[in-house]
Amino acid sequence: MAQPSGRVTYDFVTRTIARTLGNPGKGYFLLLGAAVTLLAIGIICLLYLLRYGLGLAGYSHPVYWAVFITCFVFWVGIAHSGTLISAILFLFRSGWRKKLYQLTALGWRGTNEEWRHFTRGYLYLAALATPLVLSVHSVVSWDFAMAIVPGWHATIFAPYFVAGAIYSGCAMVISLLVPIRKLFHLEELITAHHFENLAKLCLLTGSIVGYAYLCEYFVAWFGGNAHERAAFWYRAFGPFWWATWTMIICNAFLPQLLWFKKIRTNITGLFVISIFVNVGMWFERFVIIVVSLAGEPFERWSNATYNPTWADWGIMAGSFGWFFMWFLLFVKNFPAVSITEVKEVLPPPTKGRPAEAHAR
Amino acid sequence: MSEHRLPLRLPGPLHDLFRPPATPGVLGVFAHLDATVDAIKRLQAGTYQGLTVYSPVPRHELEDVLAQPVSPVRMWTLIGGIAGCAFGAWLTLYMSYDWPIVVGGKPIGSIPPYVVIMFEMTVLFGALSTIIGILFNAAHAARRLGTIAWDPRFTNDKFGVFVPCGADKAGAVEKLLLGAGAEEVRRA
């Protein structure tokens, strides 16, 4: 739980979060502009692909799942655990764009009856959503594991992908929260304590992912299957060695720094590590998808070097632009931090400990 | 409250339905949670019925003192979940038997892979019916809400208790609320 200073009262929480809906300043519009530019690049590439065909992308036999599928798996991973900061539950009337908020608030008044149904429903939604994260990523991983391609055909894939998804989602939350906290002055609500907890979750899931890497290599060697061995040798020392080692260093080694409390509570340090983890997790999907296909040992004659073209990278840029544009529009137009949930962890105002009147 | 109302003039019976007359009673505004709990206890001791308690956050203290029954939303979740699971089973099995793809010696409807669909449908139907359940129950409870006093500060940092009562008892209720620590009281 947050350690609130005396200034953080219910009223302070409402005002601070409602302020994110006001004028966000230049930095915000700069970021939004960058996101829209990336999206425009993606749309142009998509139009080219529609007009002239998939040949523009760097597919070559047998690599027909490449950057596009890599981005798909990357974003599915982000989607499920990145909902931490998007819990939008009820909207306080902030005076600004009042009609929209009145409409979306559905006449909420905070009566005991409303809370009774809300809290119960919330509990069950959480109970339903939690196993969903496990099932979605298990099934996504089975898309690969059901094939006989060495590097895909592994029993460890379901837990490996679940841990990877939570890991990358956590890293993405850190990468997004750091600038948002700064841009919208949420320092007193999103504290170093919250970041430390995210860092701990990163350390746990990152270590599970690191263990999965080790396990894959161990089984490839110990299992004695020549094709499996060849595929993993290709992965580490073949033409895509740089992608593999980027993935291993960013995902398995770098986060071990999070054992140190000094680094866990250093926001800048965490931000840098989270960016590396995002890069590493993108490359993990790239390595699993592209490198496994390119290194298929039963098709030696196919000579598959896959070189992504501008069309691949353009679509990838577009996917990032699409995500960041909606994210930025969302945080500006809706209270992205749940007002109620922040208030819930605060000690309530009581006669002995009254809510401080704060200057604003 | 008036800004939530339609500016239209409705014909007689509709007017009564959508704009029922205000419920007479007393509204107390509290700054402190413990004072609110204290007021509720005193009201309950004085056998006042049908209290409405406003709060900016859900608090166990209020739930405990009100001793409300568990929300029926859980039944919506359960029934939605079971319906979803059944739908998932029906969908997969019906489609398999409607257009059988016979592969040597294997069953046409093979349950293990269908469990995934059944599970996903359980979650989908369960979640949707939970949301509808919250909305329905809150709206059901809110039938009266348009008719009882409210204050926008209750969604920010104040707690409130509305006691429905006649004009004869209003004085006593006001005294009781102020005695428990209400910041202000208002008659409706």
C-alpha cells in the first residue's frame, strides 16, 4: 500500500486525477504527434501491401510467419497484463466535458446499495479475468507448440508464454507510467513504492522466463534429438545470433539487477530496464517465430535467410503508433487512474485523524 | 439533482413514473467515517428504517454496520457462467455433428479440445452477465434515488445518511444526526 503523506486526502485524490483531464502541455502533444506519425507510416505501408501484395514484406520460404506475427504475439502479451492502469470504474464529475461524464457515470451516486452490487461484481470479474490471462496465453503458445517445428514443439510453452506475457505487460506498464506520472504530476499518487512492487513482479516473471530459456536449451541438448539440437545451435550461433543474445541479455540477465532495492526504487533506472525488457520481449517472439522457421533442419535446401523489408518495419511502427495514440488519448480524456481505488487504500477521514485542509 | 432530469414536460402518468415526488426525510452530511457509522448505529437503535448511506468509497465499516445481505450479483455471475459453459459445449458439439469430419476411428465430438471453448464462453457470458447484474441491481435500487436528497460531494470526500421520515420526526432525526457529528443536515 502507498504511504500517503498528510496532503493526500480523498479530495486531493479527486482533484489530482481530474486534473489529468485538463490541459496536459507541450510534452503530451509531442508524444501524441509522434504516435500519430508512426501510425501514419503503418497505414501507408498497409496500403502498399494491399495494393502490391505480401511480396513487399521480406518473406522467404519457409519463413512465412515473421514480423507481423511477432507483433501480434507481442501485443497480445501486453494487452492482458497492461490493464493495471486502465481500470476506469466510475467517473467523478469534473466540470469539464461534463455531459460526457454525466452520461458515462450512469447516474452513480455512491449509495450503499450501489457499492454493495459493485464490490461483489468487481470481485467476480476479477475471479473471471485471472484464469483468462492463463488460458489466453496458454492457447496462444499452443498455436506454436502443436506444430512439429523444433523450437516450437515444447511442453514448457504454456507457462513460458504466461510468464512472458505478465513480464512484458509489467515492463510496458513501467515504461508508460514513468512519463505519464511526470506529464500529469501524479507523483504523490503513483509512488516509488508502487514502482518497487512492479519491479518485484518483473523480477519474478523475468526469472521464470530465464528459467524457461535454460530449460529449452537443456532439453534440446539432453533430449538427444538431432533436429532439436541443430535448431537450438542455429538459434544461438547461426545468422540470427544477435537476436537471440539480445533476447537472453535483456530478458534474463538485465532484470537480475532488480535484486537490489536501490535499483528497484530508482525510477529512472527502472524506466531504462523496462525499455530493455520491452525490446527483449519483442525479440523473444522474433526468435521463437522467425528463427525457428528459418532454422528448420528438415529443409536444408531452402536456404532461408529472412530479411525484413521496409514493409515489415512500417507495419511494426504502425502497431506501436496505434497503441500509443489510443493510450495517450485515453489518459487525456478519461481518468486513467481509478479514483475510487486510490481512495480505498487511503486511511479514511475519522474524527481523531481529520482530513487535512490542503492548499491548492 | 435537477440537472439529471429531462427538461421535457411529460404527460400525467409518465410524469408520475419518471418524476415521482420527493421522498420526505432528512439528509446528514458527514466529514468522518466513524461519525457516519456512529450515526447509523444511533438511527438503528431508534428503529429508523430504509436508510440510504452515501460514500465516496466502499468501506467495510459501513457494510458491517448496515449488515446488508450479500449482493445478488453473484447469482448473475453463476447463471451467466453456467449458460456460457453450456453454450460452448452446444456450439462445438452441434457444429461437429452437423458437418461430421470423420477421421479414422476418432470420435466426431472430442471433448478435450472443446473444454477450451467451454471455458472461454464461461468467462465471456459470466463477465457480461456480471456487468449487466451490477447495472440492473444498482438501477433497481436507484428507483427511489431520483426522489431522495443527494449531494455531489458524496462522490468526492463526504459521507451521507438519508433518513426517510415525516415532518413530525424530522426535528428528532436532525438532532440525532448532529449529535453523532454531522457537519450539516438538510430537510427534504
